[in-house]
Amino acid sequence: MLLAHSQLELKGASGPLAENIQVYLDRLPDPSNLGSRRFQNQVLQEVKTAARAMGYYRIEVSTELQEKGKKSRLLIQVKPGEAARYKEVQVTVRGEAKNDADFAALIKQHAPKVNHRVHHGRYEELKKQLTSLAIRKGYFQARLTQQELAVAPGLGQGFLRLTFDSGQRFSFGDVQFSGSQIRTERLQALLPFRLGDPYLASSLGELHQKLAESGWFSSIEVDVDDPKDPAQPLQVRVALSPQIRNTVETGVGYSTDLGPRLKLNWNKPWLNDKGHSLSSKMSLSGPEQSIEAGYKLPQQNVSDDYYLVSTGIKNTNLEDTNSAEYNLALERHWLLDNGWYRVASVRWLYEDYTQGSDSGSANLIMPGLGFNRAYDSGGSMPEQAYRYLVNAELSDPTWGSDERFVRLRARAGWIGSFSDDQRWLVKLDAGTILMKSATALPPSLRFFAGGDNSIRGYSYKSISPVAEDGTLTGARYLATAALEYQHRVSGNWWLASFFDAGSAWNDQRDLYRGAGFGVRWASPVGPVRLDFAWGLDLPTGREFQLHFALGPEL
């Protein structure tokens, strides 16, 4: 094995031992005279020190100067011998942490066992982990009262004795907020701990996160008193600066589904000392134009427990669809203990429409219930992610709706990784309308398939049953699936191959398939996707479709 010093060669050691020896030898200065006894003694000492750190106390090391012409090389020959193994391991925790399950778990996972190889690095790491855990859990007076690692090289035995005295655990005291424009009782409702609860650093992090998620503040600083006396609870100080009253965001985008698009968002993060907020957004493209506004009334937890009153207008002129929608909704959002979000809603929809040769208007009042859950491991293109969404809406003339029906929709998506350079993606989408004929409903409630986020190789919302005159009617049923494999070619650039299939139908289901390849760029604002897709069930000459999109993959 050639080392970083090109004039040194190591033989007889491999794996972690060789790597550790290399680390130690790399600290030596470049040799000016390999034959120097002083330099060779330094080499011998560093090799032995590196080996002993990993339990090899019986190591034999020799050096040999090899000369070939004007070139010289120092051969380091190693015979590691048997590593020393623990004869005795005693790790004891005293104080209040004696019965702390986290300390027991740490010791079980990281402390060596009898007959394990002696390893000084892991011994030092164990001491650091005990101290770090103590600080995170409020044992601020913890200390190691005994720390001993003895080795009997002749016997090949090690003896580890650690005694960790945690002392008393500190607790949380009062929380003082300063600089806030939101009433104190509203902020107190965000606290993940109570007066007298045991100190936990992660609770302070959770408090910071909740305050940040509220959107009320431009800066947040959370601090505690210096820990001196465990009998005195630690006072928590939270310094806040209000967020500006108005934020405006503009953007220009493009997708093959909707073409060029202009966006404008205007938000008021806080309207009063109760923390109510207002959001509005406008989106303009050739086929669709919409404007929406929402008024949020937070409850116990700002981001996970709130009412939302929303309204919106949307105009659509796409394929055989021409419609004007007017929506008004009241929603109640909860985060459940199992990690799912639940949304109960009542939505009023009025829509004037023409769908192919069919035209009319609809006045509908729809109670609804939905559940959703999402996760991603972070980054523009996460290694792991999933998203689930289930929603049901009910309409009945009993409460003033024009039609009686139940509309169900379910979506699921997963992202996984085979390695750092290989990802896979699966998406499923299904829906059904429980009524005899969907033609009695407005187009916004019927199902269509095709497009960037549906079946690629087909234009946006182009898959649907057709009327006698060949125009699209929309469907009662929807089912699509997408399977994609991605391989990194360089940095943030990936190549993808995919296969999509599904349909939107009423009585007879015709399967539509699409396949192709694409390019992915993990941009700072999200993945950019360019797909070259072929609709496998389209007539020759019409089967190719180019798809371009920016935004989340699920």
C-alpha cells in the first residue's frame, strides 16, 4: 500500500488499521533523508501509536530502505498480531440519570462488550456521547468521576471502567416573550413544555420551529438562564421581531400543460394580535386564469390547528372545456397524533360551463372530509419521500344542491433511492363519482387524464370519453400510474426513463400508455423536468409530446 508520502510503502496491514496508520504517518514532514535513523524511529513510533489506538499492542514493525538508481523508498513491514480484547467493562451511571432510558439505550448501543476489541477512539467517543446527552437533557452538572482504560499487552486484555455522575436534572421555568405583536396567551399555546417540566434542548428547538412556522416574526431568539442551581427552574427568554405587514411575490413560469404563466402572491402574515392572517394569489395563463384569497384563524397550534375561509374565481378555456367557477369554502385543519392531517370542509361551488356540446350551470354545496400526509428527506430532489391524499365530497338536494352525488379522490406517491446516484419514483392517482352520469356535473368535478403530472405522451386533460361529435365529455372514473427511474450523470443533472398508464372512463375502460426519457435538474428552487414522451396508443404522427415542468415531483 503506497501512502500519501510517495516514498513510503506499507505492507502487512489492511482495512481500518492501514487507514489509521496512514493518518498518523501523514502528519510526518516530507523526509529529506529516508536513511536517517531519527526519521525511521519517528515512523516506527507513529505506526505503533496508530496500531495501539485500535487495540494492536503486540504489533511488530520494521523498516527497510530500498534504493533503485536515484530513487529511494522506505518499506514499512507490519505484523499486527492479536488485538487486545476487553476482559472487563464497567460503565456506571449515577445521579438522576441512573434510571434515564436514554442513557441506558446509549450505553447498550455504544459501550463495548466483554471480548470486544480494545479501541481508544470508540472509548473517547463514548465519553463524548455521555456528556453530550447530559447537556441535551439538562444534566448540566454532570461529570465523569472515573475514566480508565487499562491494557495488559502481555495478556492481550483490556479493562474499561467509566463512572458518569449526572447530578440533578434542571427544569423549565417561566417563559418571557419580548418584542411580540401577538398576544402572550397565543404564544403560550405554542409552548411544547410546561413550568417544571424537565429541561430538554429539543423542546427549545421545537418552540423555535413553531414560532417560525407561524410566519408572524422576522427574527426569533430563544435562550435560557445560565444553569447554576438545579433547585431553581431555568427561565426561558424569547426575543421576537414582527414580520412586515405585507409581502408580495411575483413569478413567471412555463409548463407544457398551461404554457407561459404569470403569478402574483400578496400575503399579510398577521392582521391583529390574535395572529389571524390573509393570503391571496393570482395565476394567469392562456388556458386558465384564477384568483384566490384565504383568511386563516389559528387555534391551539398555528400551523397544525386552524380554520380557513377561502374564496376564488377560475376561468378555464382548454380543449373542449369552457367554464367559469366561483368557490367559497370553510375548512377546519387538524394534525392528528398519528401524523396525518385531517381537513373537514363545506364548499359552495357555482359554475357556468360548456363541455363540448353540453352546456349549463351548477349550484352545489358540498361537505367534505380529507386526510393527507407527506414527508421528504430534504433537498431539491430528496432521497426518500412520500405523499398520500384522500378526499371525499358529498352533495345532496336536501341542503340546496342541484345534484346528489359522492366524489372520491385518492393520490399516493413514493420516492426512493438505490444509491446516491439512482432514484425511483412511483405515483398513483384514482377517483370515482358515485352517480349515474357525470354529465350532470360541471367540468371541474369530472375526471380527465393526460399531461405532465398524469399520463405523459398525451396533452393536458386530453384523455376522456367522447361524445358522438368527438368532443371530450369528462369521466366518472379515473386511474393512472407512473413509474420512473433516474440516474445521476453529473452533479445536479439526472437522466430519467419512465412508463405511465391509465385512463379516465365511464362504462368502458380503454388503457392509455406513455413512455419516454427525460432530463432532470435539481435547481435551487426545485426540480426542473424536461420529458420526451410518446403516447403509445395514439395514431402515428401524433404520438410524440414534449413535457416541461418546474416544481415538486410528488
